[in-house]
Amino acid sequence: MQVLERVPLFAGLSQQQLEGIDKRMVSLSWAVGDPLFSAGESADHLYVLAEGQAKLSQPAPSGQEIVVDLLTPGDLFGALSTLGQPVYPETAWALTTTCALRIDSQSFREILAEHPAVALRVLDDVAGRLAQARSEVGQQSTRTVAQRVATTLLRLEDKLGQERSGNRGTLLQLPLSRADLAGMVGSTTESVSRVMSRLRKDGIIDSGRRWTAVLDRDRLVVIADMDH
């Protein structure tokens, strides 16, 4: 119930209404590195992340996995044929020990019929994702790797950032590799590593094995907004 209360789609619903949704959910768990579902499989379920972290990735023609999103508790993900997606477009991987609530297509249709406000939010969410996808395609063709890395780090900080003690910036608390970051910005691992090394040398970020901290958000914003 606490997880469902954090899902934006269900905002404003009463305790009784949330209980009706909860009864249709199944709770499942996965170990680190396990797939919750795989790209190309029949899209039969939606998921709400309850605990842990996960990533969504798509296979590229080169065979490399391109990370398209990072998931934290409260996020709704997955796909349904009834929403126009016959198969899952991405694979969901558990980055940590992960628990999620799962709902099938018929149960979700019942929820949309019972709660028109939720149905409207689903439409808004689908429209928003389409707009973001178009924007990201345009940015990859017109913006530098440094701009795209800076923009991605700012987005991750907003979603995952945790204040470090002693005023030492914001820690992005997730096991994100350089290859994962490269997939998110649409560049090569080598190019992203060069940008990250320069940001670290300039004191804008700090990083280690599978962790990153933003030390100077203002300078990162300047890089993200620079015109070249």
C-alpha cells in the first residue's frame, strides 16, 4: 500500500480505492542481475517497483545494451498489448535485490474503467514519453557528448541524488557503469569516459567504481546549456 501511494498514476485515490488496486497485484522479487522481463517477450504485465533499483535497456544493432531508463521505488514500468505494445520494447534488469508488484492486462483495464482519473494520467504519461523520445533523438544529433553527459547527470541527480555529509556534493546512489551511461547519452564508452575524466579533473564531479557524485551542480548546468 505504501508503494502504491508513491505511484503518480494513483495520486489522490482513497485508501479503499488503493486497496482495490492492491488486491489485483502480485509481489515478486529478483536477485542482482536477474531480468524482470526481456525485450521481445509478449507484453502481458505492468510493474511497480517496490524496493531496490532496476534499469531498462534495449538491444542495439551492434549488440550493445543501451540503457534507456533507471527505475527507483514507486516507478511504473512494463508494457501491455492493450496500450499498443504487443511485446516489451526493453529488458528490465535488477541492479540490486529488487521487489516489484505486478499486474496483468485484464486487471489494469478494470482499474482504468473504475478510475477515469487514472486513465487520463496514463494517456498523459504515454504522450509525455513519446515527446521525450523525440526530444532525445533530436538532442543526440545536435548536442555534444559533454552536453548530453551533463544533462543526464543532472537528471540522475534529481531522481537518485543523496546529499553527502560535510557538504561534499550529491551522491548518485546506484551501480552505474560507464557503458550504462554511454547507452543513456547515445555515445561510446570511450567518449563518455573522456568527458567524465575531464569533469572529475575540473572538480565538477567525483567518481569511482560504479558510483558518481555531483560536486558542482551550477557548473554542470552551464555545460548542459552551452551552445556549440
